[in-house]
Amino acid sequence: MSWILGFVGALLGALIADESRMFFGFLAGAGLGLLTGGLLRLRRRVGALEQQVLALRGQAASTAAPARPAPMPEADVGAPGLRPEVDAPSPAPQPPPVPAQPEPAAVRPVAATAPAPRIEAPAEPAEPAEPDPVTRALLAAKAWLFEGNVPVKLGVLVLMFGVAAAIKYAADAGWLVVPIELRLAGIAAAAIALLVWGLRSTAERPAFGLSLQGGAIGILLLVVFAAFRNYHVLSAMPAFVLVVILVAGASVLAVKQDAPALAVLGFIGGYLAPVLLSTGSGNHVALFSYYAVLNAAVFAIAWKKPWRALNLVGFVFTFAIGGIWGAKYYRPELFATVEPFLVLFFLFYIAIPVLYALAGRQKNGKVDGTLLFGTPLLAFPMQVGLLEGDRFGLATSAVVVAAIFAGLALWATRNARLRDLAQSAAGMGVVFATLAIPLALDARWTSAAWALQGLGMVWLGLRQGRRLTRWSGLVLLVLASGAWFISLFEWNLEWEDRFVINGHAMNLGLLALGWLGASFFYMRAGASRVLQIVLFLVGLGFWVVLGVREIEVNLSPRFDALYYAGFCLLTAALAAALRKPMVWPRLSWPVAASVMLLLPLSLVSQDHWDTTMFDWPLLLWWPLLAGALVTLRALRTPRSLGLVFAHLAWLGTVALAGGITLMRVLHDRAGLADGWLLPAVLAPLAVLFVLTWKRPDIGAWPVAGEFPRWRTAWLAIAGFGLAMGWLFGHFLPGDARPLVWLPVLNPLELFLLLGLAVAAQFLRSLSNPHRLGWLAWAGAALFTLSMGVLRACHQLADLPWSPVLLGETLAQASLTVAWCLAGVTVWILGSRRGDRALWWLGAGLLGVVLLKLLVVDRQFVGNIAGIVSFVVVGLLLIVVGRIAPTPPRRSE
């Protein structure tokens, strides 16, 4: 009732108020109507409560009367104190007692039946509220000050303030200024004391003592560095000598106490000393001589202790700092003074792995692969830099290195414990012997030879279970890739070669074969899944570079997108053909990726506005798409996750490519207006949507058996695309040239109505559709009706198709009539079918129409269109009131 009175009040307020205060009258009338309804509802509730109270009083009176044990004397019936009513305001005064005549015994119990006063239970005490944070802080401070040993606490506070004041006074007076020499000496003295403490604690607590020693040596190294670099207290030579002494002392302590961590700390400081204490003179002989001494110390310790961490520290710092120096300072005239140090360091770190293998206690000595393989791999590129392109010198160096490793392998074969070392050294000897040959050849052929040799070594290593052999093969593959990269500097990509049949393409093909073959061999051996993936991706990358290079160099750039699509199809076809016979599931990746790339490539190819996909050579797109669809069959067994994405991408490619091509043909060549273009763009997508929805065996061929797994996803994607296109179509003017525009019977609005029909059919196909779906459909239908009315005003009355159209009288009046007709239709349908929800929907729409009449159409009453809208709405409401005045009683 309240909302009805509010609505009536709003209408009356808007009608009574003048035009400038119409909105205020609308709100005031609505408020008064709602308030009146609320008062009436409150009055009804108060009346009902009064009736309930009277009924309860009658029940109390009827239950209290039988409780009297004896009839009341006639003289006492009217006594106020004996009335059963409990709501008397106050008892009347009792009559005076008669002393001569005693009270009858029967009267006493009657007086005792008077109602006892009601005793109310005491209310439960409310829980005290928690104090706020400030109060809690004050309470805590009070507890700390006045509980426990209060004098001590107060004394601590006073002492703290006093010490702080004394320090501030001393600082202001300059008493705390100590020379930097004394401060550094004090820190060094504290570090030495820490070192002594650590030495004395090692026997009882080794970990604690060694930690103290390491920390003390680190502090001493920092003190020396700070004294030299920051404060200039020490010159370079004394600082260097002190660092050497500290490093030597740390080494002695480490060996004596069997503490590798202490040795590592000391040698790190030793290797960093020349860098931190450098004066910029660039004296490389002194630098490398110092490093030679340090490496000799590492070698000596390795003779006694198998400390791999110390060996790695020396290896990393020696070659890292040596490489940095070479890149910055080396000149050809320094070769004679640098080469001996490089050879010496190479021999040091080739010999140290031998000592490490001999020091092991296992039956088969461990091989430090990092040093054994890493030393030549770092030293040889440095040798390349020193020789500066002397290919004969490099070949000679490779032969010398191969001979060293071959001799080491022959020596290690005499000791059964050094079997792994012998195999590793033999493998490196083979590698450098192989390297010596292509050094005199072109980089391209070097790359090809290494790729094939690396593939063979990987196969042999996996077949024989030799880790060194297969890792050597992988290293050769990496070197082959590096050689190819070097060859790029000798090749001009603009040189014209024979298509595919040229040295560059063949080189890339062999590299792709080497990496992909290594991945396949690892897959067959069931080894290292991560390495399988890396090898596969690198090989696939070389294959892609091969295709891109050949297309860019040898084919016309105008239709590059088409050529790339052909290369994608070739890749997908090869992978699909090899996937099943090779039992290599990973080949599904290039198949899926190639088909997915067709989508962006097809869009890029559409930028040739003088050529469509119905013209040569873009006509080749259709057989390409058909061939790509056939390749998807290879992804079914074994089932690949890429099949889902590849098939979705293929469907999207066909829909978009076909739609854009149809639009261009109709617009550019047939001269059709915009009303035809949107249906043309969406027609292929709509056809695929209906086929995959109603006939998936046809629409999803040749993967119809697997299509149900992603059918819902495709329908959702296609439905979303169609919905966005349908929504966009409402904002088009809908010109139908060369045909005459007719309401409803024009291509754009027929397409929009078809979309509504398909959506309704989809909702009916659901087993239990939610009412929100039909409500959304009803809103979409109303939106289509409204835009159709505005489009008719634009086409028939020549009104502008812009937001200005909403300010025209004819457009607003037409919208009012159309909405009213829709509301009346829905109202009557709901009443006839007994559907209350449908009836209320029509009622709501009619309410919106009435509100629009008062708020919007009221300003157009002075012209014919506004008058017609009011009259039509009024007549329709009369018709509705005659046919279905009330909501249906049941809902079917």
C-alpha cells in the first residue's frame, strides 16, 4: 500500500507543481504518499496490539477466579484489597477491626489469596568496557614504576638520563674526538683479541672458535683496506704486505685446524687485495706474479686437502680478473709477458683436479668437472684474444691442449681409481683435436661440423651411459651455435642466394637437426626433462630462423604474411607426420604453435586493400587453412593439450579472415552500405557457432571426437564475439543501399532480430533456465526495439543519427508509444498465461512510461507528437485495465 500511495503522490505532485518545480513536486508527493502509507500501517498495528492486550486481560481474569479456596463473605466482597484485578491504582483504606467479635477462620485464607507484588529479577551487570590504548599504556607505565623493585627501576631511569647528558656534554666540548689512527688501531686490537679468543675456544667449541677467527680476519682485512683507500693512513705497498700476511696466516690456520671456510675467507681477501688496493698503474706483471703465488698456495693446499670450495675460489678469481684486465688493458705488444702466465694458470687448474681425484677415498676418485672442463673453456678464448685471429697459432694451441689432455688420460689409465678422470681427459682431448681442424676453415662449416659431431657424441654418451661424452656433445652444440653467430659477421643478409639451397640455410638446418636430435635422444633415454625442453626449443628456434631468413632474403616482402603462413603449415605438417612414428609427443608444440600463428598472420595479410582473400595470391590462404586443419588430427593420439588452443585458434582464424574478406568485397566492390557490412563480418562466425552447437560432427571435423572437451569454451568465445557485434550493430544507422530502407525489413535489423531469436532458442534449450536469463533477454529486446524506433526516425524523418536525436520531439514520442505497446503486450500475456513475473514486468514497463511522460514528454505537450504520445499511452492503459486489471492469481 505504501508504494502505491507513494507513486500516486508522486504523480499528483508532479502534475500540481509548475514546470520549474516539477521535480520537487514529484519528490514531495512521493514522500507524502509514502509517509501516509506508513502512518496507516502503524495505526493498523496499534489497533491490533490493543485487541491483543484486552484478550490477555480477559484470560488472566478467568484463570485467577478458581484459585480461591472458599467463598468470600458478603461483607468483604467489595473490599478493595481483595479485588482480583492487578491493575488497580492504589488500595482503599481498610475498615477498622471489631475487637469484640473474633474473625472467622474461613476468612483468613481468603485474605491470603491476594496477588503478591511482582518481583523483577535484577538485571545482569554489563561487562566493563575495555580501556582505550592510551589508558592501557598509562596503566602499564604505572605498573612498571610502582610495582616490584621500584627504587632500582627509578635509578635505572635516572642513570640513563645522566649518562646521556654526560655524553652530550663531552661531545659538545670536543673530548670524544679521537684521531683516525687510534680508532683503526683500536678496531684492529679488538679484532686481534677476537682472533686470540677464537684460537683458545677452538679446542672446546670448534664451530664457535672458527667463526670468531673468520670474523677477526675479515675485520683486519677491512681495517687495512679502510686505512689505505678511505683514510690514506697506509700506502699501497705496506697495505699489500699486510694483506698478504693476513692471507698467509689464514691459510696456515685453516690447514692446521682443517677449516676450509677459514681458507676460503682468507683467499677471497687475497684475490681481492690487488683490486681494492690498486693505484691504477696497470702493472700486469706484478699482478699476475702475485696471482701466481696465490695459485701456487692453492695448489699446495690441494696437495694436502681436497677442499673443492677453495679450488673454485682460486679458479673464478684468477680467470675473472684476468679476463677483465685483458679486455681493458691488453695490447699485442704485451703478448710475451702475458702468455706465460696464461699457460701457468692453465696448468695449475688442470693439475688441481688430478690432486682432488687422488685425495678422494672412494674406489673411483671424484672428478672436479668444473675445473677440468671449465679451465680450457675459459683459457682457450683468452688465447684467441691474445693471438688476435692468428688461425695457425690457434690451431697449434688447440693441438697442444689436446696433447696435454691425451697425456693426462694415458697417465690416469694406469690407476684404476682414476677411471672417470681418464675418460674425462680423453673426451676433452678429442674435443680440442676436433677444434684444431676447423680453426683453419670458415666459421659456417665449423658450425655445421660441430653440430653433427655434438649430436653423435650425445647419442654415444646416452647409449653407453657416459656422462662426460654426452656433456661434451652438448658443449659442441653450444660451440656450433657460437660459430654460426660468428659467421653472421662474414655474411650479408642481403646477398641473393638460391632459395633454401644455399650454405646459410644448410648450416641452420644442420644446427636445428643437431639440437632437435639431441632432445630426441634424451627423450628416448628418459633423462633430464628440463634439458629435453631446452634442447628442443633451441633447435626449433634455429628452424624458425632458417624460415624467416629465407623468406626475408629471397621472396617479395609484399606478401610476407602469406609466406610465413606457408612456413607455419610446412612446420606443422612435418611435426604432425613425425610425431606418431617417432613416438615423440613434444612435436605437438610446433603443430599447435604453427596453427595458432595463422590467426595474427591472416589479420596482417588483410592490409593489402587492393587484394582480398578471394584474389591471387591471397587465395592460397584457404588451402593453407584446410591443410592446417588436417594437421590437427596428429594431436589426437597421444592426446595433446595444444589441440584445444590450436583448434580454437583455427576456428577464430576462419571466422575473422572470412568475415573481413566478405566485408571488403561487399563494401569496396559491391558498394553496399553499412547495414550490410556488420552481418557480413559476423556471418562466418555465426555459421561456425551454429554448426558447432547443432552439428558438432560437421563443425568440429576432424577432431569432433575430442571437441566436447572444449565445446563450451568455443561457444562462449564465439557467443561473446557475436554478442559484442550484435551490441555494436545497434549504434549503426543501418543504411540499406542500394535497397530502400524499410522498418524491420532491412539487413541490419533482421540480423539483430535473428540474434534475439537465437538467444531465445538457446535459453529454451537449457534444462532449467534461470529467470535472470529471460530478464536479460527481455532487456535486450527492449533495447533493440528502442534503437529500431530511433533508427526509423533517422531514416524516415531525416533526423540526424547522433545523440542530438534524443532531443527531438518525434523520437521521444515514438519511444513512449513503442514502450507503452511493449508494456501492454507483456502485461496482457502475463495475465493470459497466469505468469505473475511476466505481468509485473509489463507493469514495471508501464510505470517507466508514466514516469517518462511526467519527466520527459511533459515538455512536448504543446506539439502534436507530445499530445499523441499522451493520448496513445492513455488509451493503451484503458485497454489494459479493461482486459487484465489485476495480476494473475497463479504463476505457471
